[in-house]
Amino acid sequence: MNLTGTGVLLRHHLRRDRWMLLAWAAAVTALYYSQAVSVAGLYRSQADFDSAAATMRHNTAFVAMAGPARALNTIGGQVTWQAAAFGAILAGLMSMFLIGRHTRVEEEKGRDELVRAGVVGRHAPMTAALLVAMIGNLVLGVGVSASLLSWPLAAADSIALGVGLTLCGWLLSGTALIAVQLASSARSAYGIAGLVIGAAYVLRAVGDVGNGALAWLSPIGWYQAMHAFSGLRWWPAVLLLAGAAVSTTTSYLVFERRDIGAGVLAARPGPSRGRLHGPLDLAWRLQRGSVLGWSAGLLLIGLAYGSMGHDVGSLIGSSRSTRDLFVQGGGSLVAGFYATAVAMVALLCVGFATSSALRPRGEEVDGRVESLLATGLHRSRWLFAHVMVTVTGTVLALGLGGLGLGLGFAMVTGDARNVGPWLLASLSYVAPVLVLAAVARLLYGLVPRLTSLAWLALAFCVVVMLFAEAFRFPQWVRDLSPFDQLARVPEEDFRRWPFVALLVCAALLSGAGQLAFRRRDLR
Amino acid sequence: MDNVIGIAGLVKRFGSTTALDGLDLTVRRGEVHGFLGPNGAGKSTAIRVLLGLLHADAGVVRLFGGDPWRDAAALHRRLAYVPGDVNLWPNLTGGEVIDLLGRLRGGLDEVRRRRLVADFELDATKKGRSYSKGNRQKVALVAALASDVDLLVLDEPTSGLDPLMEAVFQRHVEQFRDTGGTVLLSSHVLAEVEQLCDRVSIVRAGRCVESGSLADLRHLTRTSVEAELVRPVDGLDSLAGVHDLDQDGRRVHFQVDSDELDAAIAALSRCGIRALTCAPPTLEELFLRHYGDEAPQGEPVPA
Ligand SMILES: Nc1ncnc2c1ncn2[C@@H]1O[C@H](COP(=O)(O)OP(=O)(O)O)[C@@H](O)[C@H]1O
Ligand SMILES: [Mg+2]
């Protein structure tokens, strides 16, 4: 192996990535630590906690989502159950993006050639990328262990939860590094690596619901098999470590079988003739992956929330402040809970709507707009095509999210009367979601450099929704969030005028953005 | 209207940088017009203003007699553009892009499309992300040359093509001109412009410094000759068209006007040639020689 220059590259990568690594570590640590916080605040007595734990353990949907139900009536058991699977997924995603970014993406953009022309060994770039990912996962593990130790939870188990996460991340770094050698583009490398992570999650879900055998095929299953806070055992960690060694070694062997810039799997050819007829065809083709992906995601999340069924009462416990969060209007607990669930689905949908509204910006920055607009295509028609996709995608994603809620509820309780009303409830959020998309559009038209501010608007709405009640925000601050204007269906009755007003507001903001776009320089 | 493109006194600033500083450019119907200038001179910026992608800060810009900022889409139906940096959609094939751009322009000539794809040896089934720079350029060139338009605007179109493909490109541009089309061809390579263009405008630091037919600019197209001879040569300095002679025993180095090249080489060969290199002067050399006095003020002057 020729590793000359690995150190220089590694230092360069760490410099470039330091904030990103910190953000991942903060997010994953928060995922674990916040479970402890919320569980501790949720139940006023151990009896409360015991009965909630009993309800959870028998809910198959929960077990499929989170993992084997063990020691759910303890804080440590809850943290492990709620966070481990998702923590492992996040570690896998982080590894995949870090490795892709420093290998495939660099090769694709031609910067890799520049680096390799210097005094750099053949294996240095991929080794540097691997080390960045390993360091990143180490930071995640340390963050998780340290935060749980500070709670304080049992020391050995806290450390095990962090060590398992790091090892799981190392294993998935190895598979990501294999994916990068196989695929011939960053996109398909992410596709393969993402598939591995998804498969690991699904195998453990099926295993946990069934007799447990399939979970042994999944690194996430091995991580959970360490039984942190419920009879800790260390030997599954050896499995993870061995898996990491095998996958990493394999990736180096596969690397030997490919040329720089190419993949082991050749890129598939496509049609030699085009069927795209106009701007709308193109905008849909560019965004359909994102539209369908988000729609499927919201459907699943809806199903997950819905499958809590009537159990929400015992799950939420009797804590006053939690009840306040879910039942803001004073209706029944179930209606209040699902009103909040609908709003959460809508907030997630803003993620789609904003990124879709900013897609034209990406097209412009990547220099793909020039050729298009030098044809008979008018600027405003080009942009309007993307607006149409944003609006259609928002309606679709919200509709499926609402449908998921109703169907999930019906599957668990056998009561299908809520399917229609909750679908409509979810669709009523089309208005505020489009307002936020329109804010992004306006920024894009007026000051494209500042488009990332659009994400601040989303953050603001999240903060208002989650914390306005607890921290007693003044009314005018709450009023700024378009979500706060809307009736909390199904807890309250739908009110027509706020809905219409928000739609008009969205149309005006978006229209202003489109007008501004017509009058500015293209970059 | 005999002028397809008329630009006068065009100014374009980006913050504190002035990319175009009173640019003039006239392109007549039916000519191949070379738009020549070193990197950063403002060629791409001028073209982007001409296409209505950028808004001019001052000056007059006419395209087919119309205002490209106001009537961009309508005017664009009559032209095809190949940007300097062709970026394709990673998940669309070259063929899909060619057809899309063609349809947006109002249709492609099917026969010509097929011939161009064959001539440029383009694999139209590859996805955008797997094309090299040269192949991306070919996609844009095929899309442009296969459409039925009056004007081609080409921004350094051959910068990624190999010499063989450059020849194919030149053949197709000539055919386009022979059927009455007009071409604006930007380049920083003098030789390319010489091969194709009827008239040339030379731009430097956002301003047009020379404009005319190639014959007018003949003084720019000298060849630089370096030779090692069997015995010293006499009388080179008295030959017509020889400049900047630098003679050191049996080694000579000089510039010669292209139409006097024959006589100069004949004089050399009478003294026996051991080694000979002839090269067109680079654009940078030209600029140094002809416009050196206009170099930006404040540059350090060697003592
Ligand atoms: N969008 C922009 N923002 C800032 N400066 C720019 C921009 N586009 C071009 N420039 C500057 O304008 C000048 C002319 O650039 P350009 O037209 O690309 O030159 P050319 O095409 O002749 O190489 C350069 O100095 C370049 O840095
Ligand atoms: Mg340029």
C-alpha cells in the first residue's frame, strides 16, 4: 500500500470538515441525551412509567421502529431503545457522506486528478477519507458516552452505548468505501451505501418483530445485542469490530480492480433520444426523485404516528407540561395528539418544499440554466415550471402524510373513520408550508446569495411550535409563524379564512420572487 | 438590418470589478466573426449580456435589431449558443439534452442531427455525469449545429476538443456559413480564429482594441522562427517582413509576417538547416508587443 501524503490530506479534510463533524456529533449526542431528558420529564411516578413501558413493549409498530423492547421502565433502557437504531443510521449516513465527499465527488469534479498529480500515494486519498470517517464516528461515540455519563447513567453501559455506535459507524464506513469503488458516480455510490444502511435497519426490524434471527444479519442488530442498560454484554462489539475490518479490507481489494475515475460497475447507458418536451417535463424529471422520496417518507412517518392508536394517553403519561404540548386547545388527548402529529408532518414537509423552492438556485449555480435560457424558453416560464413542481409535490407529500396517519390508526384500532378527516387536516397545512416555500422563492429572486436564510424560517417555526407554550413566547412572536395561524385540526374545527389568507400570502410572496427573478442578472 | 449584432459603449460591472468598459462590437450578416482576447478580457461577459442573461450597466446592445434584455426568448429562437463551460444534468443522457434544447429552440433538423452525432463520434446514450469536458462540449455543439437558426454564438467552443474533432467542428461551421448563417466565435487562440473567421475583434480588459478583416490584422499573424544552421546566415535583416531578429552565430530567432515566410525559410535553407521550429506567436506575446503600452498602470517596472 502506498500511503504517501495521507497525513497532509487528512489534515486538509479535517480542516474543511470541522464544523460539519461538530454538527453531526451535536445532533447525534442530542438524539441520545434528549431521550433521557424527555423520559425523565414525562412520568411522574414509577407506576406511570411501568404502565407506559408495558404498553410500548406490546406495540409491534414501536418494536419494528426502534428495536427489541428491554428494560423500558428505566431511563437507560428507554435511551437505548429509542436512540440506538436511529443513532446507528445517522452514523452510517455521516460516514457515507464523508467518504463520498472525499473520494467519489472529488474524482467526479476532477480535483482528485490534481491531488494525485502531486506527491500522493495511490491509496492515500481513500485512506484519508476513511480516517476522517473513523474520527467522525469516534467523536460521535465519545459525545454519546460523555453525555450519558454526565446524566449520570450507569458508567459501563453508557460507555458501551458509545463504543457500539463508533464501531457500527466504522463498519458502515467500510461498506460506504466499498460502494464508492463499485459505483461510477457519487450519486449511485450514495444509493448503494444508503441501501446497505436501509437493509441493516429493515433486517433488524423484521428480526425484532419475529424470532430475532434476522437481526443477527444486521450491524444495527449487533449494536442492540450489546444490551446496554439491560444486562450489558461486550462480545457483540467484537462482531462489529470484525465486520469493520472485513468491510474495510474488502474495499481496498475492490479498489485494486478499478481505474481512477471509473467504477467496478459501469454506468448504465440511457436513451439516445429524448422525450422531454418543455420546462415542466424537465423540472419534474429533475425533482421527481425528491418528490417521491419525501412523499414516501412522510407516508411512513404518518403510519408510525398513526399506529400509536389510542395508546397515546398512557404513552404520554400524566406529566402536565407534556399534556400541554400535545393538547393545546383543551380537546381530548387523542385529538390533541393527532393535531400535533399532523403539524409535525407539515413541518417536515417544509423540508421538501424549501429544498424544492431552492432547486432552481442549484441549477443556476451549477451553470445549467444558461444553455436553457439561451433558447426560446422565457426565464419566467422556466422558474414557473419549478414552482408547479413545488406546489404539486407539497400537496402530494402532505396528502400521503395525512393518509398515513389515518391508515396507521385504522390498522391498529380497526377504526377507519379518521382517514378522511385527518387527510383533510393534513392538506390544510398546504397553505403555511407554501408560505415558507414562497419565502425561499422570494430570497432566490431578490438575493440569491442569501437563500440559506430560508432554512432559518423553518427553524423559527419549529421553535415556536415546540417551545412557545413552555417558554410563554409573546403572542406577536407566535403570530409570525404561519403554522400558528391555522386551526389545529382535528382538535379544533377547520377555519376557512386563515387558510385562504395564508394561500394568498404564499401566492403574493412567490409572485414577487418570480418577478424579481426576471429582473436580475443570472450568474 | 445588415448587422446581426451591434454593441456600442457596453459597460458591465460586478461590484468593484469592471468586466466591460465601453465595449464595441459589430457582426454583419453572413460572416464568421472572431471575438479574440486573453482570459478574463470580458468575452463571456459580453456574450451573456448579448443573450440577455446579464443586464447592461450602460451602452447599447442590439441583437437582430431587437433588445436582448426585453425580448430574450423571441430573439433566442433565431440563435443557438454554446457556453464556454458546458454543464449537463447528471442524470440525463446526451441525446436527451440535445433533443430538449432543440425543442426549446423550435425543432431540430433530424438528418443533420444524425450526421453531427456520427461526425463528432458522440455516444448519445451516456449520462451527463459520465461525459468528459470535450464530450459535454460536443453535446452542446450538436444541439446548436442541428437546429435551424440564423446565428451561432460560440464561446471558446473547441477548448476541450482534440485536433481531429476541431477539424470536424471547423467543417460544420464553414457549412453553416455557406448556407448564409452568421457566427460569433470567441476564442483566446489566434490560430483558430485565423482558420475560420472573416473578421476579427480583439478585446482586452473589457474594451475592443482592434477590429477588422484578417487582411487588416495581418500584422498580428506573424510566425516565430527559431533555427540552428550549418553556417551563419547573412542578410536576414534586409528581408521584407522579418522582425525582432536575434542572431547568435549559427542560431537565429526572428518573427516573420506569414506571407513572407517562404522567402525567409528559403534564405535559411541555403545555409543548411539543422533544427527548425516555427510557431504562431501566442496571444499573450501579441498583446505584449502591440498593446504593451496600454498595460494597466501601477505594474512594477523592471529596473
Ligand atoms: N459573475 C461575476 N462576478 C464577478 N466578476 C465576474 C463575474 N463574471 C465575470 N467576472 C469578471 O469579469 C472579467 C471578465 O470575465 P469573462 O467575461 O469571463 O472573461 P473571458 O470570457 O474573456 O475570459 C473577469 O475579470 C472576471 O473575473
Ligand atoms: Mg470566457
